[in-house]
Amino acid sequence: MSRSIARVLTKRIGAAPPSRTLSSTLYKQASIPLFSTRSQLQTITPALLNTPRINTLTQRHFSSSSNRMTLSVGSEVPNTKSLWEEKPENVVELPTSGKYILVGVPGAFTPPCSDHVPGYLSNYEAFAAKGYKDIYVVCVNDIFVVNAWKKQLSEANPDHKVHFLSDRSGDFINATGLSFDAAGLLGNVRSRRFAAIVEDGKVKDLKVEVNPPDIEGTKAENLLKGL
């Protein structure tokens, strides 16, 4: 798939294509994941993305996921043992005590997510000063894509201590109720964009964006104001 099609896709819906197959050249350049089959490429085109059917489909998926949301203020953060950090099978369990920030994004390397997450890297010390020394960024991409994305974003903020977690199976995001079914567009489940303030394993505050590309409500700077 050409980069131009990938850029159109990520710009319009804010989620990266499936990460099962990567071009070795693009992987080295920390580029976005590619579609793995020709049929997927034929299905997703710039013209198709402009159709009301696709736009309606995407909105319906996001609306339905909000109706089944289980993560809410006062609820416990689920423990699915599906989150990996840095390498395959290195399972991370989110803390059940203390304070931390949990951020969910639709896809690594997508323009909205690459604009959104750096705010948490650059403001890490500000969060830590308020007692939130752990920040977790979760997305439904495989661990190799997540690591490459972290490396790219860390160039501007090399000293941050933000955790980048892969929920490759989507089990964690599904358990939160903050997933949307992108099988018709991207081949798998993706996370809605959200930011949660968590204390002792329970959600103290939760911000969820209505539209995938939006980042204003879940920006690090805005979350800090509420601490």
C-alpha cells in the first residue's frame, strides 16, 4: 500500500491499519503498519473513505462502544494479563495501589496519536510532582510496532518514564468497554481515545473523546489542570 493511501486513512479515522505485516524498509523508518492482504487494500481507498457509508459505520461503532462502557468513575481498572511492555510475553499488571495515569489511543504512528502522546512525555515531571509517577499508554498494536513508536516519540523527550504497552489481542481494551470494532476498516478491534486518572486501582476521573482524531479533551495539559 502506498504511503499516500495510508496517510489518508490515518488522517480521516485516527487509527493505524493492522500490524500483522510490516514492510522491512518502512519498519526501519518507524513508519506506520501496513495492510496484510490485497483484498484489504482494495477495500480501503481514499474514495471509499469519503463515502457516507464508511463515515456512518465508524460513528456507529464508536456509539455502540460507549453504550457498553464498563470503565467509569469509581470503577476498577480490569486486569486481563494481556498487556506487554518492551518484549513479547513480558506481561505488565497495572498497579492496584498508588496513583497513575492511563491513556488509551487508537493506533501507533497515526498522526493524531503522535500529536497526542508527546504531551505526556514532556509533562512527565509535572505529573510526578503531583504524585502520578506512572503513566501508561495503551494501544492495540503488536509490541514491535509499539516499541518503534516509543523510540520515535522519545527522540524529543529522551528522559521520560512513560510506559508504552501493547494490547495486541485487544483483551484489555475490550474489558474496559472502550473498544470499537474496526474489523470492516482496519481488521481488528481498536481503542477509543481516553485518559483516566487512577488511584488505588479505581478510576478517579475519565475523559473519552467522541471522535477518533480529537485530542483536546484528553490532552496531558488539560488532565494536569484537574489534579
